[in-house]
Amino acid sequence: MALSKTEKRQKIKRRVRRNIFGTAARPRLSVFRSNKEIYAQLIDDEAGVTLASASSRTTSASGNKSEKSAAVGKAIAELAKSKGIETVVFDRNGFVYHGRIKALADGAREGGLKF
């Protein structure tokens, strides 16, 4: 039987997460996209803690979903800069690097993050 859309994403997520690992110096920028919102977290996998988080619920961005995603990217970049983080490992969480995920990544790059 064929895998559902979420099962395919989970399979891709497990495969990608085998190689991606965040540290305190270079945390993992994990992105989750729901139908309405988008969330981003900076995670230190060694200590198992979330260093910073931003979402379209917490930012006061307006416009379409891609514009909100770009604003979330800029917000997570500002939070990272305030904690002294300049480089991150991008974890797209099994989502295709297109649309809102790409907009968030571009916004984070505009905010000064390197990955």
C-alpha cells in the first residue's frame, strides 16, 4: 500500500535527521509548517534544549503565508543574534524546500544567519 503524505514526510525526516545534528555553537534551525501557521526553533541537540523559537502566531506580520514565513525567519535570526549565534544547520523537517519553507530560510538569511 502507498504511503500517505505525512508518512512520506516522516520517512524523509528520519533519513535527513540521521545526518543533521545541532550543537551549542551551531544549533539546528528546525522548521514546522502547518496549514495555517509556521514555526521555527533553534535546538541544541547535545544538551537537548531549545535555545530560541519564533512562529507566525508570535510575530505581528501581516500578508499572505509566504510573507509571514519570511517575517518568522527574520524574527528567529534576531533572536539568534541576541544569543550570539551566527551559523545554524537548517532542518526542513521533511518538507520540500519550496514556498513557505524557502521564504523562512531567505528571511533568516536576510536577518544575518548563515547556513
